[in-house]
Amino acid sequence: MLKDFFMLAARSITHRKMRSWLTVIGVFIGITAVVALISIGLGLDQTIKQQVAGVFGVDTFVLVPKGSFGPQRHTGTSAEEYALDLQYLKSIPGVKVAAAVRQRTGFVQGPTKADGTSTQGFLPVMGLSTELMNEFESFTGKLAVQPGGRLFVAGDVDVAVLGTDTAKRLGAKVGDSILVAGDDKKELTLTVVGIMKPSDEGTSSKTNRGFSAGMSPGQNKDTIYVPYDTMSLLWGKANDVLVTLVRTQPGADVNKVADLVEKDLRARGSEISAITYSDVSDAIGTMTSTVSAFLAGIAGIALLVGGVGVMNTMFTSVLERTKEIGVMKAVGAKNSHILTIFLIESGLMGLVGGVVGTLLGLGLSAVASTFIGRFFGVHMAVVASPSLILITLAGSFSLGAFAGLWPAWRASRLPVVDALRYE
């Protein structure tokens, strides 16, 4: 019997082709907008998570100042710092390797020029662990120095690598010596072993992303880079750490190790938070889901208009077929049969709109992905998951059926005599 109901509903829709298609247009415009926005949102979420996964991997987490990540993060504009005992961190069970970054502003004196003078001034000095360049290239990007220079190696102390602007300002080249002064009249003479290659010279943004905004050696051209241990000789204990990267032992649970590190270091006075890939992924998912839901809600207004169109069409259909309804009831059709036929009819109109809208929405998201890739250099995934398609089609049928509920109910309640007498 259900098959017969579908046949009757389909026959009625095809009998009024123009009106039915005009009704369907209102539905598929809304479905197109919703599917396109949800698909773009899912693609953005997947793309960002892939980028983050490529940086973090499955065995790495980051230590940042407490409160600088998540909904309770601070809103100050200056970089926040924290105290850290790096050697103790490396001794915590589950930690394979750790690297930290410190930064201070120091008095710097460049090499003596031919006229006996030297350039002096206050410049940012950044201390980098050697492991940062050896073990965490996914964070730092591919660091490169100009020909004739090198980066730090294990055991280096009295050496420095200069940013390009700093080297020009000080008039320094590889092999020259510069003087850096820290706290309490502490000062060191450092040998320049390298000058960073500018980021636009052979290092693309893809290979030199940097592990944190504003801290990528390829981007900070006015900074002096020194080994991490050298910072202790100039400024004492590490109370000014900006970020720490930690890689766990093979097979260790990165979340459990991160929790242990966070607990132990906080007990020693380090105001830090351990951020794992799952933490970042959850935050990204929450953000993109909220944005997608908001945009889909706006697009849902178009669906509401389409639903009103279906309701209007079904009311008209009921009026036109009043006598037909009377005949069906006269030959034994029950109220439930009439109600089912009209609900299926309105649901089919919604379903057709859903099919067309889904195809157009996915096509629109593919066009948006291509546009973003061409003009912004970001390859954004196009998500056409079976669950999205099935939910959309089921939702469009339900929308049509819901919009036709009132007209169908009125049709099922028509008295037989009045319906047969209707002209």
C-alpha cells in the first residue's frame, strides 16, 4: 500500500510540473546554502587539523604560560614568560627530548670598524636550545643561514647567529666578534658563526612557518640568536622562557606525559600549561563548529522560506483535489490514508529540492576551495561525507513533510459529502 501512496504522490507532482518546480526552487536554494557552508566549514576544520597534526605529530606537546591557551587565556598584548628548569624537565619519565626558547633585550656592541668606531644599541637576544633545530623542524620550519655560516651545534656557548637586519646594522659578518651585555655587568664576547638567510631567499612560507607567531628565526631579522645555555651566563636562571617543546619516548601516551609534566613543573613554581595535539584539535573543532552552525543558521532562513512555499503549494493542491479526496473516501480510503498521501507528496518535493541543493552545495564548496587555493595558497579539503549527504536528504524530506502537515491534516478531515459536492 505504501508503494501505491508514493505512486499517487509522484503522479500528482508531475501533473503540476511548473508549480512543483517553482516550489522545489525555494527548497534547493536553502539546501544549497546550508550544504555549501557546512561543507566549507568541515573542510576548513579538516585542513587546519591536518596542518596542526603535521606540526605536532603524535608524540609532541608544547609548554606555554598558564592561561595563554583556551577560553581563560589572557588578553594582554605582551609576550608572557615563565620560569623553567630545563634539565629537570628532561629527567621526567616519558620525556625523550625538550627544547626551550628564552628572550631578553641586551646591550650589544658590534665589531670595530675601520675608523675605530662600532655600532652600539639595545637589541632582542633569543636563546635557542640546540635540540630545537635538530628535533623540532616541523615547528621551526627549515632554518637556513647564508653561505659560509652555520647554525648552533652541541657544545656551542660563545657564538651567535644574527638576523639579516641585525648583521647589516652592526656591520658584522661571519667570523666577527660582538659584545653582548646582560644583567649585573655580565657580558660575553660572541663569535658570529652565521647570518640567517632572509625568508624570501629560498625558504617558502610552507617550509619556514615558524613554531610560533613572532618567534621564527627566519622571520625575526632584527634578533640575535645565541645558544640556550649562553642566556644563563648573561641573565642567570631561566625565568623568561617563552615556549618549550617536548617530545615523548616511543610508545608513551603523550597526554599522560603532558599531564605529568604540567603537574611536576607547577609544583616547582613554573606557571605553565601543557598543550597537546588533542587540546588544539578540540579547540579548533569547537571554533569551526560554532562558525559553521552560525552560518548554517543564517542559511536556514532560506529553508524556512522554501518550507512556506511547500505549504502554500500543498494548500492549493488540497483545494484543487477536494473532489478527488471525496471520491477516495467514498471508495473506502481512511483519513490516515489521505494524510499519508499528502505528507508523502510534500516530502517528495522537499526531497527533490534536497537532491538538487546537495549537488549544487557540494559544487559551490569545491569552487570555494579552488578559489581559496588559487588566491591564498592554502589547499582546503572538500568534504562530501556520506553522513552529510544522508542527513541533508533526510532533512529535506522531513522539511517538506513538516511543511505539508497542516494542509494534509485538513485534507484528511474533509467530510465526504462536502468534498464530493465541491466544484
